[in-house]
Amino acid sequence: MTFHVAVIGAGVGGLCLAQGLHKAGVDVTVYERDRTPTNRLQGYRLHINPLGAQALRECMSPELWQAFLATTGKGGLDFVFMTERLRPLIKLEAGERDANWRDHHSVSRITLRQILLTGLHEVVRFDRTFERYERRGDGRITLHFADGSTATTDVLVAADGSGSRVRQQYLPQAERIDTGITRVAGKFPLTEETKRLIPAHLYEGLTNIVPARGYSMFCAPHDFGGDPVVLPGGIGASEREGAMHDNTSSYILWAFGAETRQFPADAAEMPGAAIRDLVTGMIGNWHPDLLRMIDMTPPETVSLLPIRSAVPTGPWAATNVTLLGDAIHTMAPHLGLGANTALRDARLLCQELTAAQAKDVVAAIAAYESQMTVYGFAAVRDSLNTARRFVTRSPLARLGFRTFLRTAQRIPMLKERAFAAGAA
């Protein structure tokens, strides 16, 4: 017997699932509220870790996997912790952090989404805003959309982000909290000229700024090294256009974090230039090179986002409705786990559904959820704890952390125990 899967949301996780199911011959349809594939070209680089890379490799065709590799950045993966005056605290070389460091990749969120759309022209339905679902007497599910249309499916997957309407109906007890932390991000353009204005380590690897108190900053290069990006043949014109949108130039993603109360109440409504000026005003005593990097960031690339996080939810009885990614385990961005956990969800759910017959679908979803809720909510807790640690206003806590980093740099055994296998 066969069954149909409906995925709400064409983000990275939902499309990875659709690619895997489509490749396996499972009938799948994705419903996306965006009007067109290129309607919303926004976002920053993503760090894809080995688990995320494994999910993409298994769910995509070999050609699309090569397209992914062709559009990844070429920046280094060494990780440096520094003070706000750019004094080094500790340096973690790629091999010290993770034996699988070659499976870490930097990719544009825009580009990855467009590549994942390739070959799904008959699968993805754009301009379909999901409103609610209802169960039929035969166990199937009817989907209702804002334009008055409906669709019927056997399995419903919520991949519609932290504001998921599916989750709100299905698991109203699954709450999201305001963490009290706000993040500002921007893209500093990397050219031969701008590279001369900042220290090399800011564009040669990953940098975590640990100031004396109150703030945090993370810098990550998305650098193509001047080489043109060449996509494999077979990528459709619309996907090629979208994929190249964010791959025409290199940049440093910088992300600044602070307690929300340190921003004006109307900060979220401010234009990019004003938000950028807020940040430079808050860090006026930092190293001039960091101030220059932020000040030279194009305002149209600057955005401000209050950070929300899921509250780990207890087990629920499995049905033919399930969730993945931010729809169930929204997390703070400070460990870079959000997209990778969504991709991990997609791979696991694809495996379970592909192996199931229609009569075993609920059992397949139960097997998926029993694992997803464990690693997903663990990532939520770890990300939130890290976010709070990095914006603490306690001078003693920050002094202790900086002292620990300096000590670990001098003692190889301590450094290995604290940061091996991706612990950083």
C-alpha cells in the first residue's frame, strides 16, 4: 500500500525531507506560503556540521550533493576565542575540535534552499498559506488554506518554523519563551581592499569575541576566495538564479548578542543603519578594527531578532501528524545547531516513513519522535545555556570563563578534554 505525505513549509528541513521522500518514491507534497521560489531571498550563512551534511548527502541526489559542495565557502574552520580588544584567549584548530572537521561546511541559506528546490517543481505548491487541519472519519487529514482551497493527506508534517500553525493546533502545550536575548547580524563584504582593514583571523577562520561583560560576538567568513561558483548541469534556471543571489560575493557574517533590555523598546522597527549604529554605540571601547567592520557593513544586510526558545515538552501519543525543526524545537542560534537539527530530523523521518507501509505509519512516526525529542530538546537546552552564558553581565562569571580559556590554551590535556569532538 502507498500513502501521501504533506509537508507544511519549504524551509531547509522541509525540503530536505521532501527530497528524500521523493527520491525514495514516496508521494509527497510541500505547501509553502511564499508566492514564488525567489520571493524571499534573505538570510545568512549556515554552518552545516557532519550530521547536517550526512542528512543532505543521503536525502539529495548525487548531482544535488555536488551542487551543494560547489557553493560552499572556502574559509578556514579554526576557532579562535578573543577579548573585545582582540587579544587571543584560545585557538582551537579544526582537527582539535572534531575529527570529522572536513564534513563541516559554510553555505548560504538562500543557496541551499534553492538547490533543495531543484527537481521538486511538481512537489512544491507555492502561495499556499496553511491555516488549519481537520481529521476525517477514515483517518485521513484535510488541510485548509487561506485562499479557501483544501487538500487531503495521510501524513501531515509541520516544517513551518517557530510560529508553526500546525504545532499550535496539534500541541498547544508546546510553548515558546522569550529568552530575553536579542541578536543583531550583518554581512561585512570581503574584498581585497576590505581585507586590508581588518585582522586576517577574522576572515581566515571562526572568531568568538568574549568581552569583559554583557555582550557576545561571533564572526564567520563566507569566502569564495575569488573563484567563480559553478553549478552542475541540470539545475533549473530559477534555482540557479536564486542560488547565485547570495554567492556573488564573499562576506563575514557577524552576530552580536546582548540582553534585550539593553536595546530601545522600538529597536526591532528601526532601519538597518540605525540598528548598526546602536551596536557600535554599545561597544565603543572595543578594538577599532571590530568597530570598523560593523560600521562598514551595508545597512541592508543588518537585522535584529529577539531570540525565542522552545520549552521541552513531555512525550505525546504518536499519530499521523508530526513535526520537525523549529516547528517543535526552536533554539537559540549560539551553537549553530538549529538548521543541522532540522536536517537530522528530516533524514530520520525520511528513513522511518520510507520503511513503513501505510498500516505502520503511526509506528514509524513514534519511532522518529522517540529519538527526535531526545536530541532535539537536548540541543534546545545546550543552545539556551550557551546563549545566556555569552551575554551574562556578571563580571565574575566572565572573568572565570576567560581565565579557563587562557588556562586551557596552556595545558593541552585540559584543552583536549574540554573541546574535543566538537565540544566547542
